[in-house]
Amino acid sequence: MTPWVVAAALGNEWLKIASRYVRDASGSYNGCIILINMLTLITMIMWLTEIVYKRCKTKDTPSED
């Protein structure tokens, strides 16, 4: 098993545990949906930051012609 598969499996387990805790503490699924949406938003922001950084980095690098 590759490290990515293990990390994904552990991440999914963490999300299941966290969402179960939020659901039990709040008594509804609204908190779970908000938690999952917040984590998705954080992930998207991190990916967007990485994409912008890589594009700016490649533009600054002189091409080898």
C-alpha cells in the first residue's frame, strides 16, 4: 500500500470521527455539513495557492532556448 492510500484512509477515518462527534454534540446534521464544507474550502484555498505559486514561479524562471 502506498503512503497516499494510507493517508487518504486515515483522513477519511478522522473525518468520520469528527463528523460523528459534531453530529452527536449538536443533535443535527447541520454541524456535520458545515464542518465538511469548511474542510473542503480550506483544501480548495490550499490548492489554489499552490497553483498560483507554481504559475508565478514558472513565469519568473527564464526559459532555456
